[in-house]
Amino acid sequence: MPLKSYLLAAVALLALTFSACKKKGAIEPKPEEELLKVSLENVAEGQYTAAPGTTYTFQVKVNSVMPPEGVNVEVNAITDPGGIVFPQNPVAPSLDSTINITLTGLEPIRTVKVTILITSVSNPANKISKYFWITNKSDN
């Protein structure tokens, strides 16, 4: 007798398991996001640029399809040589394909390496980095 009660319980458990594992509607895969393609306008990418004063404006242009939630842009400016950090204003997340960035605090006759990190808001693994050097050529 005890074998029958165990067998009945096992069959009931199996029936519950199989009924709970019914195939639900197909889950649609998330569409792949195009890899970011970016160019810098108004600077010589990977080279030296001259600034006429303590500020300089340039553009980050997203040439690929804009991610659905836009991009984050991080700007770092460090003297080269020397490694002194020049804090820059934060850039708000953007859905625009052209983003204006203004460098500030450029000291006269000092070269600064500027690194730009562009990251997709919806996919943080989708990112690209660009850089250039800039020198304030003014006397004061």
C-alpha cells in the first residue's frame, strides 16, 4: 500500500511540473544596437589643435544610428606632460547627433590632452573613445 501512495504522489508532482512548463509566447530578442561611430568636429582628432583663448568649443558628431536612450559624453583634460587635471563641465546625456562641448580653464602656452568617452545610455558596453591635444596660444 505505501508504494501506491508514493506512486500517486510522484505522478501528481510530474503532472504539475509538466503543466507548469507549458511553452509561453515566444520572447522577442532585443534588437542589436549599432556600434557607435563618432567623429570630432573643429579639432584635429588624434593631433594638436590651437586654442585662441582659455575656452574652446568643438563638436562630437554621432555618425551611427543614435541609441534609443541617447549617449553620455565624458570629457577629461590633463596636461601633457605633467598630468595636472583640468576639471571640465559635465555634459548632459543627449539624443542629438551633434553635441557641442566647450573646454574651459585652458592656461596660456600649455598643452592639454583631451579624452572624450562616448557611451550608449541603453548599452554601457557600446562605447568609443577619442582624443586630441590642445594648446592655448594666447599670451594671457
